Amino acid sequence: MAAILDTVLLLALPASGKSEVRRYLAQLSEGECRSDFHMGPTVQLDDFPYVHLMRRVDEELERLGGPRTYFQAPDRPFQNPLDWGTLVALCNEDHADLVAWRVATPASAGGLLLERLDAASLAVGAKARMAALDGKTRSALTAALEREARELLDEKHRNYPDTLAGRTLVLEFARGGPEGSPLPLAAPYGYAYSLAQLSRAILERAVILYVWVEPEESRRKNDARTNPDDPGSILHHGVPIEVMLNDYGCDDMSWLEAHSDRPGTVAIAAHGSTFHLPVARFDNRVDKTSFLRNEREAWKPAEVAAIHDGLKSALERLARFRAA
């Protein structure tokens, strides 16, 4: 029986094809996933819903007449780049809750969201900005976010399987730095920083599947996928161009691979240890994934074969590394 990968970190620049890869894997049979990709049925985590809700916090604060707290402007980067770590801390909590099958039953999902945002910020050395709001503003903000926060919480709980045995956790996120930055990227930018913020429980089991595109192609695909009427969508959200250039103008994955002391890995110092995460690339520099945003009936056999074969090669490499 094929060895099953426990935790796959699905990493790439925005619009590189990560979410489309997840969609492709989700529609395969359990047998195909196991035999071709060394993956069990997937359980999926993603930091994008939190990015979206942090932008929603700022929208509501502006509507209430106050200053923004997370982003410089609707189309600009974080005010405090440490919030790249805030996002990781939220994913760590989601992972811990998933493993423990911990179900939250708050009277207000909006209130819980604000508490979680502050706790995650404090975990990486940023300020607890929601706690600093006056009572009236916090109450209005909680009410305005209640529906979306409840939907996210309910979706989180629906994602809990009966057991994680034989399953593969897929955690997706994108990181980078300003266009033209020297390498290595300075913290808190890039993968080196964010990977080091992951919990020990994740790092001990993780491999990296890197969807490889150049920054210029990432920007082109971002423009192509953007639906301004669906900003919270995993498949159709758009990243503002200033963010693409200043947060995702380059990334550090190639540098990390080249400078690891073990070939085929990325070395991450965290929790008093060094974790050597096996890494493999799915080469999407010539687009193999955009067709997956269409209805399945429109997928062409040659397109399906291209992504299937590319993923199979990358994931087999990761499985061999884990088995060695």
C-alpha cells in the first residue's frame, strides 16, 4: 500500500494555481489519490478567509467613522507586516482545533472572531487592536461581521472528519516580498518567516508542494481570475496590484532550497529545532490549472492529463523522501 503524506503545505504566489490544485484533488476518488498522489482524503486549511475578514474589519471601521487597523487602504498592504504571522497563528489554532475535534459554541461568532484576531496578533508580537476599540465601536463591528464570522465558524466545524487517520491535511498560503528585494527576504516577509511560525505539530509532519510560476505570470493570472463581485471567493478573489508588487513581487522558495544543508528540503529553524521540510515543485509556468475554474464538463482530457502527471511526479518525489 502506498505511503500516505500526512501534511502537505501548498505554497505559491497568488493566482499560481494553488486553489485549483485543491479543487482537482478534491474531485478524485480515494483510490486515485492514494495510488497516484500518496494522499488520503484531504482536509483543507487556508489563511485567505482571514485575510478577507481582516479587510472586512477595516471596511466596517471606516464606515463607523474610525481609522483602519489592519491594512493601509483597501488596495494596499498590511499596516504591520507582522500580520503575516497573525495569519499563521490563526491557522495553527485551526489545526489544533481540528486535531482535538474542538467545537466552539460562542453566543456571538463575530465576538469570537475579534478575540481570535487579537490572540493571534499577540502570539507573533503585534498589538491586540480589537481590544483597544471602545465598547460602542466593538459592539457595532461585532454585529456587522456576525453573519460572515458565523459562516466561517460553521464551515470550520463541517471540515472536521470523523478521524484524521489515513487522511492528508492540506494547508495553503502565499508569501513573498517587494519586487526586486535582495535575498534572503527580511522577516516578517517570505516563507522563511511564516514557515517558522507554524506549530511544531505541523512542522514535524509537513512536506512542501510548491506551485512554481514567475511573479509576472502570477500577476497576469491574478488579473484573469478576479471577480470584483465575489471578493471572498477562494477561486475568484483578486489581489490589488500594489499588494502584488510589494508583498508578492518575489518570493524566497528558490533561495531557501538552494541554501538548505540537506538537498531536496527547506531548512526552518523553529521551536528550538531545525525542521528539514521536503520540497517538490509542480511546474505551472506554462498554465496547467486555470481550466479548473470552469465546470467539470468543460475540462479537456489533455488538460486533465497535464495537471495529473505534473502533480503525480511532484508528490511521488515527496513520498519517496518521507519514506527514506
